[in-house]
Amino acid sequence: MFSITPTARLRTTPFLEMARKEGLTNAMVYNRMVLPTFYGNPEEEYWRLINGVSMWDVSVERQVQVTGKDAAKLAQILSPRDLSKCKPGQGKYVPLCNHQGTVINDPILLKHDEDRFWFSIADSDIWSWASAIAAERGLDVKIEEPDVSPLAVQGPKAVEVIADIFGDWVRDLKYFWFKELELEGIPVALQRSGWSKQGGFEIYLKDGSQGEKLWNIVKEAGAPYDIGPGSPATPERTESGLVSVGGDTDAHTNPFEVRLGQYVDLDVPDDTVGIQALRKIAEEGPKRHQLGLKLEGDQPAPLGLAWEDLTSDGQKVGDMTNCTWSYRLQQNIGYALISREVQAGEKVMVQRPGGEVRAELVEMPFI
Amino acid sequence: MFSITPTARLRTTPFLEMARKEGLTNAMVYNRMVLPTFYGNPEEEYWRLINGVSMWDVSVERQVQVTGKDAAKLAQILSPRDLSKCKPGQGKYVPLCNHQGTVINDPILLKHDEDRFWFSIADSDIWSWASAIAAERGLDVKIEEPDVSPLAVQGPKAVEVIADIFGDWVRDLKYFWFKELELEGIPVALQRSGWSKQGGFEIYLKDGSQGEKLWNIVKEAGAPYDIGPGSPATPERTESGLVSVGGDTDAHTNPFEVRLGQYVDLDVPDDTVGIQALRKIAEEGPKRHQLGLKLEGDQPAPLGLAWEDLTSDGQKVGDMTNCTWSYRLQQNIGYALISREVQAGEKVMVQRPGGEVRAELVEMPFI
């Protein structure tokens, strides 16, 4: 496209120099920070995630740390999901909504203790959001961005690498549960998690000055399993049906429309942000739903850079919110955010910049 | 550095194709959108701004539009500057602060009418900030991002270009005042403003589909004055002493520390966000202040990519928040955010990645 000028406004990561040494060629910007993406061979990097083990600099998954007397209270106020049974050391996937019930982020909430939580966020400013609500409600909390940068280890062989580093106990760690510990003097939190469906862990580095050391420990432990660099892979996450908030959602998308209704508990306290709106939407029923799209054609199509109209008999019925070549299906696939009157099994036309393309609506995940 | 992968997460602008045709080589990301920066010759682009006229795609200056019965009330609640005398058609520079009195953005507020305002923002998410406060206080407003993208015309000859396009009345337009009008069928707002001290205007395009047409009108009208493409120029803004919120400020910087105290009115209503904290800071006196730095050496130094420590007798006394080569002073200059115990005229050491450099503290602006 063009080069991005380095500025103080675009933050680097503790692992970036190591990523560069691995041959980093491309990056994205996410939470005002560099997200390393490709290392010269996107297809090879994809298959490494599917069949082996891959290590990702996902420092951009920043932490919104909430501490203080009212930390648990604020965590529940921000979360339309019941946290009353959440235990220290447990994580929960939570779609955060605004007062209108629109999804604004979908962090993993990590409960360290009653008075200390992390929201491990997607790409939007939750620090000022949470600070505004806390201050307006007069809560006794401190909201900060701590020096924490996750390194993800993903793929079917990830558990072997992590067990070799941390010990066999990690095999029993439940999904989203985590443990804070030291690794050769490096303070980390280890969690079973990661933005793929291939299994894996995230090592939250709690000292940015030790990025090189942690990277090398993982790289060496992974060598017997042919570990290599990678990144959250659009083809894999699309095949797996993972939602990208801010990509697959817009300023008017509620959780019920994008298969996140299962993470909303309508009986959370009445002072939870957005719950009144969410109850109303649930009662009336959402107007759109999210389905998969299988596009006709057997050649990789250009990436969608914006939502593209979906039409039926010349009328707009929804939007295609993402599109990618599936290496496993050998087909272009994507997501539809579409009127509930249109169902899986039906066909629609995608109004692509290069001309319209026929597509079949399917249930997700694709694989 | 490396290429940025185009994704749905990085928004393009209505002028971007035109910028590319002009030979765009570099860009920044700002408000999740592409900010075109260089066109192959940064020094030539700098001198064009200083001596002639330059056109900039500053679509990234997004508008937070507040409409509705309580719009004026919310505008004042968010602004620690007295808006009671602000008239329709008038703009005001406003440092927005959080409840702790920290500067979080510094938009130009455009008052269209009592029930319609735009905050033309710097690089941070004011939509969700404003939405949170409005909803928590139960105000009757709608907060949106309208289809509005500014094109700046800057430099001493900008007024000639704008007068040739819009008529001689623009010569009498006062600073930050604006007018909504049509230009050959293109809906725009024309304002005397822009992020330089070289004079100029911003044309707020109100229909993203007409970017190419507007770009060409300005380019043709500017041809007799040798107009060319450019961007907000770090050397010029630094020489001129303009503050870059989010660059020169951090999560703990109040307006009094960065020469923005003149835009704070301590007698705004008590329900204004942050005013209690700002009154306290004003009474106690801020602990830091912002001064200019003239670095020793006569060769352009590497750009600062993060804040760098300022020391005196080996003790940290502040931070250098930006650094650039001044073409007019033929010297590296920057800003210090430094203890008030250290004054202009004194010397400090800048702890640069390549070794320490001596610098003199001076009052701003440099020129």
C-alpha cells in the first residue's frame, strides 16, 4: 500500500525487534500499536497454525487494569454477562456494550482478585470508556494500562511447547483460566486462550524490557516442533467463525446479531451498562443475523476493505463484513450481516468493487 | 519501516486516490484512518507550506456530531472553556479533559446551532467518551460520526486560492469562524483554520463520494500559485509551538502544563467534566511546564519515537516529548515537559537512544 511513517503516536512492542529479525514484512495498527502480521509467506504461516505451532506478537491486546475497592462492582457494571461466579484465576469472554446495546469491544476479562481485574481488549478505547463510567458513578477504582504484552502460542502442538516450558500442569489448565508466575525471572501470566480455534496459550509478559528473552525461550522450546512466527490469521478465524468486533460490527450492531447472545445474561443487575437496551432487543428480536457466505469462483478474490452490499432481486438485504480465501475450502468465504428474513441455504449477490458475485448463505463455523 | 496491510480496520479517505496520484509515499494512522504524510520530498513540501500554498488530506480530523435538545448542554459539560458567548458559525479551540483534569483531546468545536455541534477532533475516541457521559447523565442527544472529511489549504498564499474559489468575502472570515455552503454542487463547510501557523482554511467535505471533484477544484485554482500536496508538518508545528495531544501529552498531563491554560475557564458550570480537578490544579499550581529545546549539533538527528529522559546533574527532571530538524533554524528542536524548577535559559541532557545530547531550554514558539 505505502509505508507507515514511524511516529511517537504509533507504539512499538516488546517483541518487535525479534519479529523483524524473523523477517516481518507487514503489519497492522491496532490499539495505536504495531500488530506484526506477515513474515513473507502467508500461506505457509497459515498451515503452520493449522498443523503445527505458531508464535504471535499480540502485544496489541492491551490490558485495561481496574483496581480498587469497587473494582468488582465496575467490572460487572461494564459487563452484560454474569460475573458473580467468576473466580480469581478465571477468565471470561465478555461482549462489552454501550447504553444502546451496541457491542463496542469483546475482551477476555481476567479476574485476578476481587479488587483487581484486567480487560484484555480488542481494538477500541476502553480506558476512557471505563473511566468515564467509573467517574460518573463515583466509584473508588483506578483504571490504567499496565506494562503487559501478550505473546500467543497457537496451534495443535502449542500445548507441547508450553508444557516443555512451564511443566505438565499446563495440560490441565481450563480454557481462559490463567496463572501468574515467574519464568526464569520474567514475570508473566499464562492463560489458555488465543484468537484461533486451533488451541493454545497466551503468555502475558509483565515486563516490557524482557521481550527478547521471552521470545527466545519460546522459540527455543518450540524448535523441536518447528515453531515459526505468525499472527491472528484472517482465513483461520473466518473458517472458525470468530467475530472481529469493529470489523464485523458497526456503530449499530448488538450482540444478538453476531452470535454473541450466549454471552449476554439478561438478569445481570439493572445498573449494568446497556442491559435495559439489550433486554428490549432480546424481547423484540434482533432484525439482522450473521451467516457465512461461500462465494462462487475458484480463485482468491481481493480482500474486502469495507463492507460490501448484499442484494437479492436487486434489493439490499445486508452487508458482507469480511471476505478471505479459505485455504482448506479452496473458496472465497466471508460473513453476512443480513436481514433475518434471509436464511441459510439461500443465495445472494455480493456487490464487489470489481462486479457482482453470487454467494450461498451457510451456517457457521465453516469448519 | 514495513508495509501496513490494508484491512477493513484501517479506513481510507475520500481524497486518498488523488493523494496516491500525486505520488504519496508515506502515511500515518490517526483516528483509525489513513493520514497521508509525504510525497517524496519532505523538505520541498515543508518550504511549500512556509512560502506558498499546500493542500492536505486531513480527513482524519473526524467530526463528533452532537445533535438534539441537550446538545448545547452536553457541549459545555465536555468543555472546560466558557461557550456561553459562542455563536452559530463560530469555532472554538477546546482542550477536552477527563474527570482528573487530564487532556484527552483538543478539538475545534464548531457551533452550527443550539442543537447541532461538531467536535473536529484530534486522535482519540471522543464518540464513546461523549456517549458515555451523555447517557450517564440522561441527556437527550444523538452522537454520531457524519460523512465529513476536511481538506486543508495552508500557507501564506492559501487565502488567494480560497478567494479565487469561494469569492473575496473569505478574506474577512475570522479565525475559526465557518460557513456551510455549496461549491459546484458539493456540500461543504469552509472554515478559517488549520494545523499550522502559516494561515489557511479547511474545507469540510460533507459528501465523501465527491472527494475527487473537490480535490481537483482546489488543485486547479491553486495552480497559478504553485499549489502542491503536503500534510501537517512536524518541523513547522514544532517551530510554531503547536501542541500535539497524545504526542506531547500522556495519561497524566493537564492543560496548564502544556500552555493550554488560557483555554480553560475556571468559572464554567460545576457539572463540567474535570472542572473540579482543574480548579484544584490551578490553585496548587502545576508541577511541570512545557518549554522548547534546542539540541546541540548541526546534523538532522533521528526522529524521537517515544519520550526521552531529560536529566540535570544525572537526575531526571523531565521528558523530551518530540524532536525534529528545523529547516529554518538549521538545528534539532523539540519540546520539554519538565519540572517547573527548571527554567528557560538552563541546559539539560537529553538521553537519546544513540547517546546523550546537550540542549538549551527556551521559551516557545521558536519562530
